[in-house]
Amino acid sequence: GENVEQHPSTLSVQEGDSAVIKCTYSDSASNYFPWYKQELGKGPQLIIDIRSNVGEKKDQRIAVTLNKTAKHFSLHITETQPEDSAVYFCVLPGGNTGFQKLVFGTGTRLLVSP
Amino acid sequence: SAVISQKPSRDICQRGTSLTIQCQVDSQVTMMFWYRQQPGQSLTLIATANQGSEATYESGFVIDKFPISRPNLTFSTLTVSNMSPEDSSIYLCSVGLTVNTGELFFGEGSRLTVL
């Protein structure tokens, strides 16, 4: 099955700083790369995704970049705010049931200090 | 989007007992999944809940331990059978609205503690 590695496992930043989380994967056939955010006591929620036909996608303060040659994709959060504190998961489709049988990365706990 | 309600939200259970978790969705959905999240860990897919047929289990998960029902397109249950402390986890129901959107919606999870 698909193997995905995520780094770092924890990340502490000051409010206003940028945060970058990186994931590497093994299956070269992967063509969909979502990121999920899980706040304390809640289920994960999709925050941004990218398909393999583009190298970067941005949505306000968050962006995702994809390097298919090197098999890695990254989440970038600029101007971090305390409400960005959560666990972030990179995710890959893990089966052939469309895009929805997901394999989650190990997660990054982001702490944004005021 | 989809609104997913899970019950119970949390429970404390005794070793050797079984507990059934319910998942109710506010609309009919084709794809429904059950995930497990052990303390401080990532999410692991347990099974795909299939309406009208047996669930499809991932490697390491078996029907005798995690029986799943899906009587219709808005409801599913997951039972954790003969529980041990190792079953202490958050169990999450998730749904996909269409095959090609790639987005899953999750319930808030059911946190089980087995003593």
C-alpha cells in the first residue's frame, strides 16, 4: 500500500511566523494530495488539496506545493495565528475507490504561541 | 457538505464488554468509512461500510472484532467487541459525497476508554 512520511512531528512557532510541513510518498501513481486539520476534540477537516497537474495552490494564508519528481508535497502557513494550533495530516488516496479511501500521514502538531 | 453525528461521544467501558457506536448523516451518501485513532496517533482505516452488503475490512481488522452494519444510506454502526485496554481509541465515522471530489467529512469521534 501507499507509504507516506510526514515531518516534523511537532512544530512550535510564534504568532506571525510561517510554518512548513513536508510529506514524502512512495507511489508514483498518486495524483491527489490533500491536507487535513484536526482541532482538539474534533474530526479532521480538509483545508486544501492539490492535483498532480499543478505545482502550487494557494488559499489565503495556506498553500500547498507539489514536487512529483521528488515525490513530496508541503503545506505552508503564513502569518500564523493561535487558531492555527492543531494537528495537520498529509493524506494520500490508498485504494481504487476513487479518492476517498485515504491513508493519513503521521501528523504534525502545530503550536502557535501569541 | 455533510453533517455527521456520532453517539456516544465518549464512554468508559469494562474489559470484555462490547460497545456499539452509531453514525448518522444528514444526507444520503454512498461512501462511508470507519477510522480508528489511537491516543496521540494518526488515523487508520478500519473498514468501508457498504449498504446492503458486508463491510470491507482493512488488513489487521476483522469482522468478529469490529462488526459493522449499514442498513441504509444515512446510518451505520460500528461495534467494538470483547474490548481490552488496547481498544482505547477515538473511533471516527467519515463520509464522501461523490467519488471524484476527494473530500471526506468526519464526525467528531467517539472516545472509548477501556479499563
